[in-house]
Amino acid sequence: MPDMNGPYKPGTPCWIDLMVPDQQAALDFYSDLFGWQGEIGPPETGGYSVCTLKGKPVAGIMRASNPDGSPPDPMPPTVWTTYLSTDGIDATLKAVTDAGGSIMMGPMDVMELGRMGVITDPTGAVVGLWQPGTFDGAGIVNEHGALIWSELSTGDTDAAARFYSAVLPISTVPSTMPGAEGYTEFKVAGRSVAGMMDLSTMPDGVPPHWLPYFHVDDVDSIQAATVRAGGSVKAPAFDMAAGRMAVLADPQGGTFAVITARSPEQPA
């Protein structure tokens, strides 16, 4: 089992969470789809749900609400937020503004679990930051139902590369994977941890965003199960350089990708 032990290196995607109008419906959907376990959390955490897979934390789900607990008007879009690990959130947030980004939230203490912030990069993509305390982030990755990859889509890949390299120890390099020409990899300590692509390859109107990828054993069956549960298909299952994937949306509109990753030894 690909368990994660110890903190993630700064710059590495370490956690994801989803903000939705109907928290219980989202818990039911993802539990049925991926085999997660989760329930609405206690009042002291605002009801935040830490979902688990095989007993390990895998993702968070929370209800969209105002600080006083009332429903927001208008309701914000249902989105997955990717969090990048940092070992010093105050310094990272200063670097964010120095590099042309903006701070949406934070820094904020989350009990003894850690400190968080949410920012917008200069190209308009929203991403979270997490400084671990007692909670490092996802405790299981790279297996069925767990996070395997995170990807930024942006209209200005050069500006995004400069920004993320300025605020965290991230380097950006062109992908050398056959069939992935034009794709950029984010590296931390020499290891590929995320990717970046140009937004021009997507339909008009799609904003800059970070997209989580979940590893699954069978992309086509997960796609069919999503539709049966009231979700939708953004990009039907297809074969690409890294494996077979699809882009889907849950019944409340939260977009995510699923992939059956091809090992380096497997032929394309």
C-alpha cells in the first residue's frame, strides 16, 4: 500500500478538499465511487469531513457556508482545491504577494493540525497552502481511489512557472514523455510532483484551475458509475501518454480526473 509517512517536501501537492452545497450528498457520491469512508465532522471543525481510504486520510469535503454558518448567496462554484506543502506559510504568503499573486485566505491556524492559506496565482488559478502540524496531508496515494497527480491549466504557462518557482522550491521542466509535447512538469528535489498545461487546449470559458487526478483500476467503469450517480463526463475516457483517463464531474459540478496510469515498462 503506498502509504505516506512523514511530511511532504515543500512544493508538493499534499492534500485536496471539496467545497459543496450538499456535504452529505458529496460524501455519499465519493464513498460509493471510490470506496471512501467519511461523515460530517464536529461543530468545532465547521463540520469538515476528513475522508479515509483503508483507514488513511485521502481527501476533505466541506459544506459551503459563511463564517456564521449560513449558506452563502450566491453559492460559490463546487470545486476541488489542491494544497501545496510549505514549511513556513508566513514566508510563503509574503513571497506570493511579492511575486504578483494574491491572498484569498490566511494564514490561519487549524487547531494543532497545521496552518493554511488559499491564494490566487497571477494567472488566476486558485491553490491552497498547507504548513503541517500534527497533520501532514494525504496518508495514502497512487492507488485506486486515491490522489495520483495534480495539474495546473493556465493561459500563461511561462508566468505560472516563474510564480511557483519564486514562492516554493519548485522547478519546471518540459515533459520528456513521448506524446506529451508542450506539457510541463513541476519538480521538487528532482521528482515530478505535478504538471501544467496550456488552457488553450480546453473549451472556451474554462478558467485557470488546478485539477486532481485519482488513480482507478478501470477508467471506463468509473465513468459509467459517475453517470449513473447523476454526474457528468467532461472528457470521455481516452488513451494518452501516461495511461487511460477521463475528466468527470460529480452531481454538484466538482470536476476531477481519473486515470489508470501506465507504468514506464508498459507500451503506449
